Amino acid sequence: MAESAPNPLAAELNEKLRTASPEIFEMLSAFGRRAYFPKGILSQSAEAREKADRFNATIGIATEGDGPMFLPSIAEHIVGIEPKDIFTYAPPAGRPGLREAWRQKLLVENPSLQGKVFGNPITTNAITHGLSLVGDLFVDSGDLLLLPDKLWGNYRLRFEVQLGASIATFPFYAGAGFNVEGFREALAEHSAGREKIIVLLNFPNNPTGYMPTSEEGDAIAAALIAQAARGTKVIAITDDAYFGLFYHLGEASMTESLFGRITNQHPNLLAVKLDGATKELFVWGLRCGFVTFGPGRAETAEAVCEVLDAKARGAIRATISNVPQLSQTLIEKALASPNIDAERRQKCEILSARASKVYEVANAPRFAESWEVYPFNSGYFMLIRVLGVDAEELRVHLLDNYGTGLIATSATDLRVAFSCLEVEEVEPLFETVHEAIQKLREK
């Protein structure tokens, strides 16, 4: 069936985007081309907030006096925050103060973003929602995503199962580091005959806990830019969920996102950064993340980001409406605290000590007959390749006979989440895994 004509608001956005960046317009999915932010209740209510100084009977909340109506039995548990910052709706793209604060955080923590033109972070219901949003705007059935073979399983559920796209993979590792040459070759191979390709890179990686070195990061960025220069429209998504948790085990890793290195680098290359407070601020249940766009042309990037912002707001409005106000308020206040940097460093040091202990113990020669350790240096996880037994059989055996829970990510690999192990638990855990492998081999 032929596509119906888009809504006039969508058509206006499309024309603006086509003028500013025809390459990014062509990257949009069918839904992305149809998407727009309506001039409905929300926009009319926003106008009323500015001009209705007598009566304002627009937005669908109940009020008392000058603020929202609320129940004391709920409010009594939230101390020091005004009711308007708890109970009211947040804007679809997020609280303006929070968006600006996160933008400033990106600039401080990613030096390569200095001087680049990129969008204001759009608030999402954590990174999973960010993936969903990006998928809606850019991925059609039949599109192809390129990822390393060590990947978070939810990518398949979102992009393959929900959207009908295909996922192609390449081996994550080459020797002791990231497989840059394998990535470069896979990117060229899978781009052949396609107008666009979506690349999704997750660093620090889940499940491996690996963050590329600075040299590897440069090479990855160069490969993406080169493919764009060859004429492929490349949407490069960086899933930076574990950003900031860098421990430099083995050798020093990158300490910034690839996003800064690929923003404003080529008209055919759109950088998309996904990150959030979830792991960076240790607030998993608050479900607050961000998506940030980095167009290829600096001179038209502002216009491009205005369009993508409007289309993203439309997609958010059509699904979850907005991210909870209270979550955003708490994170905005935390980012303004003079103590937050020291607090984050202290938590990172705890995780670093656990990772260092795992690095020491897992690589001990006495365990070499039971597993090989994949390189890791960051994040929450590490991965071992078990020898002589099936990883799923080992997982069940550990659970049933040793009261020990690990994750089997393939027939050979077990993931260890050292983020939830105390330092003194590390050695007994690996001794247990070693013993379990030996017992299974005796069967």
C-alpha cells in the first residue's frame, strides 16, 4: 500500500529537515517521517501558562490553591520538594533544567564535544525507552543493525522482534582488545547494496565489561566516518549505559563516549547518544535516561536537532506521554549538588576494587584449566569462556548444587556481575565455579 500524505505538521518538519540535511531525512523510518508534535492539549496548555493570568482551565490535573491537589499520605514521604515538582506532569522532552544540566555534564565529561553542535538531551524512561524511541524514528522492517557478537539480549527483542529489522554481528574481540579490523570489514560488507545501516555500540559493554582504548576508539570512529564518506547513510548509536565506570585494568581505556568523536564529522553520519542516570547516578528504579542527537553537518545541526526533537516529542507523547516528574526532579537536584562528583567517585572506587579483585583472581594460573577470561576493564560485568563443559549446564549445576547464580550468555560463556559482589566474596565465588566445572567433567 502507498503511504498516505503526512499530517501538515509532519510535512512542515520533513521539509525543514530535507532542507537542512537531506541525508538525515532519508535515514528516517516511515513512522519517523509521519511523526510530529501535535498542536493539541499540551501546546495550548503551554500557551495558557504564559498568557492566562485570570483563569486557566486547560490541562488535566486537579488543583488546590496555587498548586496541584495531592494526598498527604503520599506527600509525607517526600521531604524538601515542592508539590509542583512531584505531582504535576513533566514536559514530553523532559524538565528544561534537567536537560540543560545533563548537556553540561556531557560537555564536561566528553572533551571531544567541545566546539561541536549537537542537540539538547531528550529525557526518556531510561535507556530501554531511548532504544525504543530511536527505533521508532529510524528503523523499518528489513533494515539492518550491526553489533558485536557479545551483546545485550534486549536489542534483539526490540529491533528484531518488535520492528522486524535484522541484526548482523562480528566477533567482539581480537586478541586482548576490541576487534577493530573485524568491525571495519563487517561495516563495509553489510553496507554494500544498502542505502543506510544502523550501527549499535555499547561501551562499557554488557556482557563483557570492556571499554575500548583511546586508539581503538579513534579507529572505530574513523571506520564510521570512512563508510559515510563512501556514500552509506550511517546511524551510529552509542549505548553508554555504564559510562564513567572505568577501572583501567590491563591498560588504560577511553574515558569518554564515541559520540563526541563522530558528531559533526560527515553529512551521511548521524551520531545518537543513549545514556542515563540509571547506572551513572545509581538510581536504577527512577528510570530516567536521555537521547542526544549529533548531526553530521555543524552548520545546519541546530535546525536538524529542532526537527528531531519535535519528532521525538511526538513519539513520546504517543506512547508514555512523559517521564515521571519526581524522577527528573531528584536527578536535577542531584546534578546541582556540590557533593555529587565526590559521591560518584567514592562509589566508583568501590566497584573498581571489586573489579581489580576479580581481575586478579579470575586470571590466577590455577584456574586456567577451567576457563579463559575475556578482557574487561569497566562497568558491571566480566565474562569467562568455560572449558570442557556447557555454560548453561554449568549455570544450572551451580544454582542447584552450590546456591550460586551466574548468567549463561552462550554455550561457552558465563557472565559474572561483580557489581553485586563484595571484595571478600570474589575468591570463594571463582573457587566454587572451578569446583563445579571439575565435578561436571567427572560425569
